[in-house]
Amino acid sequence: MEWLESLTFIQRGVIAGVVIGFVSPILGAFLLVRRITIISEALSHITLTGIAAGIFMSQAIAFVSFLNPLYMGFLFSLIGSLLIEKLRQWYKHFEELAIPIILSTGVGLSAILMSASGSATTEWYNYLFGSIITVSLADLSFIIITALLAIAIMSFMYKEFLVISFDQEFASVSGVPVKRMNILFSVLIALVISMAMKVVGILLVGAMITLPVAASIQIAKSFRQILLLGIVFGQVSMIGGIISSYYLNVATGGMVVVVSILLLMLAMGIKKLQHA
Amino acid sequence: MGHRHQLTDSVIQVNHLSFKYTSQYVLEDITLHVRKGAFLGLVGPNGSGKSTLVKCLLGIQTPQQGDISLFGEPLKKFSGWDRIGYVSQKANSFNSGFPATVFEVVSMGLYGKIGLFRFLTKKHKQKVYEAIEKVEMSAYTNENIGNLSGGQQQRVFIARALVSDPDLLILDEPTVGVDVHSVQQFYTMLKQLNQEHGITLVLITHDIGAMTDYVTDVACLNKHLHFHGDTDTFTESENEMMSTLYGHDVHMLTHNHDHSACEVPTS
Ligand SMILES: Nc1ncnc2c1ncn2[C@@H]1O[C@H](COP(=O)(O)OP(=O)(O)OP(=O)(O)O)[C@@H](O)[C@H]1O
Ligand SMILES: [Mg+2]
């Protein structure tokens, strides 16, 4: 891992971006076909609570001051993800209720923790809107570790996730352990959200997960194509967004979203042409 | 088919099964035995518990009382799910916005078999093409499932159930929405699967008239199991059977648009 240490901050940012731009659309494709892309919004806010708790604790308790707040973010994201899964079962016919419940809990708790910890506003600004120049070495290794975990889960369980998303009943009859897979899927969502947030920012994590596949589904004809095109769009958005935000000196997450939206419009245009 | 030596020729064994969703039992004290090689037609009016019984068999629902064995193994311990093909009643229980091709959908029928090996081999792909061919959907192999008609989708789901070469095939009103000509072809195909390949079949249907030409056994369900025996015995006492099952106003009770299903045959 020595090469990691020799990287300049911009190189770190670009590597983080490429990793995020690869993993997020894959998760996005599964969320899309399950019609639960909105989950990413709720979880990003609960991740913020975790990060705020992490920062607060590192100030209050010397013992944990070395801990990267991103880990705390992941922990909260994981709890939130499992809670959403539970809430969706409780509100069987109103599954979408789980989202505002978790989202508002996240925002409320974050507000309390942020005001209690009293960190500088710029630090929060970076967490909210993303920043490439603040990607530290520790952040980058966090991103790489979580990405590897996420990729491992997705490639080993690809078939299982696919068949569950398509037809849950058939999946269970084919011997797929649906309950366990759904828990694993919750872990996966938590991993990707907490991974993506340092570069793209809490408020825009959902965009990175959703927009590339929103574009790819316009022209894709199969699930495979959604994945592949989603990754291509994700890469272009990330790299384009990072580079332009650096030169324009604006929030990285913002530029990433702008590029994604341009790609989305492009995909819509292509679709129009195909049907014309 | 027998990949393994069969210790018993019992494929499905149900003992004193009772089931309720909420407070009222919808199945009561069902005892049913399906032997290897049988082609069972399961009939009964709407709401009689046919689909529920099948869901209990497949472990989708858990009965309050009684026990179930599949291929001689108690359901709780049963793991040979790749030996069972299932086509559910609602073809639209699937996620219809899912952008999957016919090929992708049918290959999902193999996932239980492939296990942790991630990719479909050439042989698997060949199987998928064959299953699609069997239901005469080859022209649509790369078409998006959402763009097909209801009857065409149903054929794709039948192919998905067939692709893993199951030893037991359970079909819950598979021909609703399939046109008359294709229904006959479909029944012929089932009979072939049953006689030539020895696949055990359970077919839920309202199409009692057509069914009796193909099945070996009949079971009549209406909360209780009213009749279970071979097809000949069933046809002998069919009129009685039908009036106990359906009451007198038989014509009102079928919802199948297939014309032949609207008449209860008088033997
Ligand atoms: N998910 C459910 N929750 C509660 N009750 C249910 C549920 N599914 C079915 N029921 C009830 O159980 C009874 C049996 O239903 P089932 O679907 O097994 O009937 P069926 O014989 O398959 O009917 P059909 O011919 O219409 O398909 C019905 O009275 C129905 O109202
Ligand atoms: Mg039914």
C-alpha cells in the first residue's frame, strides 16, 4: 500500500472518484429494478448522523480521537439500512413510509450532534456537498476497503440479487435464502453509501447512485446493459465532475451531478433518435 | 429422470394439513399423496385454497398443523429445490418494469442449480434456448419481457420452470390468458413430459373438461379434500362431485375465458 502514500491529493481524489463511479451505479441498478432508489436518500442522511456522532465523540473522548468518522458513518448507515428493511415489513402496504421515518430521524439527530460538536462550518460543508481536496489517505483506504467488500458481495451474489429483484416468490422456491440475501443487500447499500459520501457529499450520494442508471435505462435493453452503461456514465460523471470542480474551484458533488444530468439528457436524446 | 436412487416413490406427501391466513381456516385436514410419475389435476372453485395448498407445499406459506414431505424428505429439511419447477398463478407477481430479456428470465430458472458458479456455461445456455424453443418463443429470445403479451409472458414463465429439468412441475393455472390452440398444444406437451420423461406434474386448472383427457389423477379441493383418485373414477362420479364442490350454479363459478371451461361436461 506504499504507492497510496506517494499520491498527491488530486490523484487521491481521482482514484476515489473512479472507485465510487464504478461501484455506485451497480448498486443503483439493483435499487432501480427494485424501485427503491429513494433508500439512498434516507441512508445518506443517517450516515451524516454517524459522521456527526464520530466527530462529536472524537472531540469528547480522547480514546476514540484516532477513529475516522467515516467508520461511524458506515455503522449508522448499516443500522439505518437494516431498520428500513424491518420497517418495510411492518408497514407492508406502505413500504415507502420507511424512507421519511429514517430520513427525518437522520436529519434531526445530525442537527443536534452538529450543534453540540461545534466544528467549523467548512467541515460540514465538505461533508454535505463533497470535496475532492479533503480526501485524506485514511479516507482513500476506507473507500478502497469498502469498495472491495461491496464488489465481492455483488459478484458472489449477483445471480441471487437478480432473481430476488425480479420475482421474490420464485427466488425462494428456487432455494435462494431470500431473508439472508436481503440482509446482505442492506449491508451492501450501507457500504456503498458510506463509501461514496466523502467525495460526492451526503446530499448528492443519491445522485451518484441513481443518475447513471437513470440514464442507462433509457437506452439499455437488458439488465446487463443497464449495469455496463451505468458504469460508463458513472465514470464519465465522476472524472468529469472532479476535474471541472478542481479547475472551477467549486463543490465536487455539484459538478458531478451537473455532468450526470448532461449525460442523462444525452441518453434521452439518443432514445428519441432511436424511436424516430 | 432420477439423478439419485429413489428410496421412495412418493413425490409429495401431505398429512393432516390445516392452514389459515388470519382467523378462518382456508385448508382443513388435508391428506394427499402424489406418487412419482403421476399427473395430478387439482380442481376447485375460486377461493377453495388451491393456490394456498401449493404455496404450503413450496414452503412459501407455513401451515399451522400437519406436515409435508417432498421426495420423501420433510419440508423443513428439504433442499433439492432445483428438482422442482413452479409457475405461479399470477404471472404478474413479477416485477414488470424489470428490463430483462426472455433469455435472462428463463436462465433464472437455472440459478438454483448453478449454485455458486457464477456464469452460465455453454451447456446452460443451450438448455435455456431449448426451453424457449419448447414453448415456441424462440423469435422473442432477446425481447424485453415487459413488451410481451400476457399469454406470451406466461409461456416464458413455463420455460423458466422447465429449464432446470425438474422432477416435479407445479403449475397454478398456467394457461389463463393462453389462446385455445396453444392450450391444447400445451397440455400435449405436459403429457409428453409426464409419459416420456417421467416428470411428476401437479396442474391447477378450472378447465375440467379438457384436463381429464390428459391427467392420471384428480383431486377436488374446497377447504377440504373432497375427492382424490384416478381420472376414470373421477369421470364416473363427476356430476356429483361437481355439485358438491361448486354448488348448483356451476356456470357462474369459472372465470376462465376459454369457452370450453364455461361448460361443465355431462358425461
Ligand atoms: N395473502 C392472503 N391473505 C389472506 N387471505 C388470503 C390470502 N391469499 C388467499 N387468501 C384467502 O384464502 C382463500 C383461498 O385462496 P386461494 O388463493 O388459495 O384460492 P384458489 O383456490 O387458488 O382460488 P382461485 O381459483 O381464484 O385461484 C381465499 O378465501 C382467500 O381469500
Ligand atoms: Mg389460485
